[in-house]
Amino acid sequence: MAQLQGQDHLDVPENTIVPEKIRAGIALQINGEGYRHTGDPDMPLLWYLRDVLQLTGTKYADAKGLGGADLVLIDGKATSAITVPMGKLAGRQVTTVEGLAGADGALHPLQQAFIDEDAIGCGYCTAGWLIAGVDLLRRHPHPSDADIDTLPNLCRCGCQSRVRKALQRAGTAKGAQA
Ligand code: FES
């Protein structure tokens, strides 16, 4: 550093600049990849997925996550992404709809069943149904109507009966319960 002539130190009052602590960050896995969030720990997971990672398959439902469009799997359990802050996710495994297909691009059996049953209208609700369905099939490999009725998801396009068929079709498919 260049020496200032005739001056031993810069004339700056003490404590003018308060250094910010380095944030160690929140390490988590999303769709099998490691990430470290160093921003606001109160940021909802949904905004991290959509705005930071550009994973826009998961949709905004409302501030409480009603309707299920914002569901993701956290450690295998379907959870509303708008209600979970990043600060709660250290060491957790998150799977979004973008992570349901296999590494070779093969669709998850439930995704295939949605196609086979034509269970997609505008598609806004579809990611949430798929995530809720994967969780349901893990707990109830052959879901009954009553099991499906426990899901929180809504479809404004009126696809519920075809979604129901897709879920029951996937229950007979190999690998749907993984
Ligand atoms: S397909 Fe449009 S809201 Fe469900």
C-alpha cells in the first residue's frame, strides 16, 4: 500500500464502517445437486426455487400454500414451498417436479400416467398434483378414492376425475412407489 506523506494514518473516525459478518450459508440438496444459500434465511423456498434457480415448475398458490400448487418433496414428504423459509432447510433434500424424471430422462410412472389419462388442463396445478401423488403412492401404493381425497390439491380446470384415474393407474405401474 502506498505510504501517505506526512500522515501516519487516515483520519477516519473509529466505528464508521461496521463489517458485516460473512454468512456461512445454508447447505441443502435440490434435485440431487448441492446448493448453499447465503442470502436472507427468511426467504421462502418457493422464491429460491423460482427466482434464484429458475426452477419454475412449482407454482404459487397463495401465501398459505392452499391448493397445493407449490408442493415440493422435503426429505420425501410433500410440503408447501411458500411456507418453509430457507433457514429451516440446512441438510435437507428437496425434490421439485423438475427432479421427478430419471437421470436418463425417463418420466416418473405418475408423470406417464398423467399423460395416458389426459389429466392436464392448463397445467398450473399439475406439478403440485405430481408431488402430492408421489408422496401418496409411497404411503399408499394402491390408493383408494378415500386416500386420494386426503390430498390438498385443487384444479380449477376440472381435471380431478382424470387425476384420480392417473393416480390409480400409477399405483399399478412398476417403480411408482420409489
Ligand atoms: S389443469 Fe388448470 S388448474 Fe388444474
